[in-house]
Amino acid sequence: MGHSDGLPVRSVHIIASCTDGKRRPVSPDLRLGSILQSLPKRLAIWGERLQECGADPVAAVDLYRGQHWAVVRELPAKAAASGYRAHLWVASAGYGLIRADAKIRPYSATFTTSVPDSVWRPTDGHRHAALRAWWGGLQMLPGLAADAPRSLTALAGVAHDTVILVIGSPAYVVAMADDLAGARERLVNPQGLIVVSSRHGSLPKWLGSHVVPSEAPLSRLLGGSRGSLHARTARRILQEAATVPLRADLLIPHYAHIVSEQMSTPPPARSKLSDTGIRRFISEAIATDEGLTCTAALRTLRATGQACEQRRFGCLFAEVTQRVHVP
């Protein structure tokens, strides 16, 4: 199989971080905050609970909700349109690296700090080391498909002549740092390791040559909520892949320039929508993200260049959500 110009189709493995929002209820046993032991014991207990919990499993791609995941679901098609054969994976704080079609149980665990189900606790010591240890430990958990790589390093070893596109916040990238280093070592072309995230001081210095900047100024150009920005940046990268190849050394300066341009450009004056237009916007946003909050919806609206006073938006949001949820 090849392009219309006769060139072979390249493959890209898209690894997207999971989301806190789930479409299915989470069992109390599969909330990481319910396990109070030290990190090694916590990991062992967590692995046992993942196997023993009686909740019905669901494909990972169908479990997550929210704008970030709605955009992630589009990415394989965008890659295909640019001539790449895409494989979608999830970087999960509860399961580790899993295929998007892997059957998993609803859970709550995150690499984000200061939330009840955070992987890291102050008693764990150095945060970065604890996150890396947890990610490494997840790779060893039993009970998941043995025919699929359980780490980025293993994935790069199986598909070494490929592109690995990772999408995640700095916390998730920090957790995967050792694994990312292993993947880079195994790729035929290290420039095929591309990480879409914020340039953050917590990231190892060597990752600077792999992180494509996905930062606040891009919201003006790409729209959407701040929480979905990295996914939207990845979508643009894949849409442009036919003209800007999937290579870190080409994408980093390209997107650094775009970020710089957006920073130097005055924000456009916001235009006001009618009540009807705002209701339509809210209805479409809720259809994409059932758990969308009023604050997040207003932030998304304003990111698109539209204006609405907070109290007015809140009244319309309550009106629309009440109508949607009335049987």
C-alpha cells in the first residue's frame, strides 16, 4: 500500500494521555486515593484491584470523555489523510501504555498533583522519581494483553522505523521520561520521537530536542479549551504532515515560530453572539463533552473570539443543560 505518488505509507503511533472524565461510573476500589500504603505496596494493591474488580470492561477509546479526548479520537483519520497509517494508544496513569481498543475497567488515577487520586503523595519523596517509578511499575502489571507492547521502549523496538507522537501535559511526560529515552534509543531515526507538550522546567533537558511547543498563545489559532490544546496542536501537526514532515527537528522551530507570532499579534476584538447563537454553541459543546462545566464552556467560547458576559452565559448554560437532561 502506498501514496498516490508511489511512496510507501509510513506509520505513526499516537500516544495520548488519558483524561479524568469517564463515561462509566468508577468503582470506589478503583479510585487510587483509596489506597493509602507506600508507593510500592500501592502499586501492587492497585494491580490486584484492576484484575479483581467486577466492573464491566470497556474499550479505552470509548471510556474517556471531554474535549481533549474528542479531538484525540479524530487523530488517526487526520494522519491517514496525510498519508500515514496511524495506531492510537493511551498513556494511562492507571494502566500504563495500552492500545486504544484495549478493554479496561473504569478507574480514577492521574499524574496530576493535588487531586485525591494522584499517583504522587508527599510521603513518596521526590515527585519526578515517584512518577517514573509508577510508570515503570505499570508496565509489569499482569492481566493485560500480552501481545501488545507495554512500554514505549518496547513499542519502538517492535516498530523501530516509525514515528512515535506523544501528547500529554508535562506531568505525564515527566512520568514517561525514562521510557521516552528508551524509545529514542531504539528508533532508527530519533527525530521520529515527537512530544507535544508545554516547554516546562520539570522536563529533562534532553527532551528539549523532541518537545513541540503547545502553549497558551496557540489557543487563539486553534480554539478550544486549554485542556484540549495539546490534542489540537497534534491534530494540526497531522493535518500538515504532508507538507511539514513528522520530524522533531522540523516541527519544533515551525511551532516555536507560530507561538512567537501569536504572542506578538494583538488579540482580535471579540464579537457578541445572540442568545440563540450561545444556546447553539452550548448544545454542541455538551454533545461533545457530557461533563462540561459552565466555566470551561465559557472559556472555550471566548477562545474562539466570541464574547459573552459571565452571568448571561451562566443563565443560558443552566437553561440548555436543564433542557438536555429533562427526559
